[in-house]
Amino acid sequence: MNAEIRKGGIAMPRYIAVAQRSDLPEGAVRTVEVDGRPVALFHVGGALYAIDDTCPHMGGSLSEGEVVGDEVTCPWHAARFSLRTGEALSPPADEAVACYKVRAEGDAIEIEVAD
């Protein structure tokens, strides 16, 4: 999602803090709420990823799925999704999940949000 705030004619992204670094050690997954929706936050291979937590196929929680590399498998029906893009990589899911930009600022983990 591309959230921007206009400041002096320059578009600026807007980020909100959703966790502390200590809440998400390497290999951890956590569900956070962003604008009223559950988002799965992953710390994998030194990188932070955030995608919608709900599988579009039948609503399984992706934060409860198995993570291998930069992919997560839905625990309900084994649809796979890219943590980098949210793209559905295998059936039965046939649509992507939203993918969010994530950054670490000091001790805070922040996700870019839309206005």
C-alpha cells in the first residue's frame, strides 16, 4: 500500500508503530492490528515482512502457517503466499493478500498505512 502525506508538494509516507524489535526476534511471527485489520508481521532471514493475516481462500490465519524462506503456507488448505509481494503462489488461493512496507526505526517496528 502506498500511503502518502503531502508536505510542501512532496509526498511523504505515513508509518505507524506496531511492535518493538524485542517483540519479534529472528524467525518470529506476530499478528498486529493495522487500521482495524489483522496483519501478519514476520521476521525472516533478517528481513521484516507484513501481509494481511487472512487467507483469501477461506479465511485461515497466515500467521499460524509454516514459513519456509520468504513464503508462508496457509494452515487450512496449504495455499502459499510470497512474504515479499503477497502474491498467491499456489491453489486453492487465486488472489494475493495485501503487502505492506515495513521499517525498523530505533526500537520500533513500523508499517506504512494508507490514509
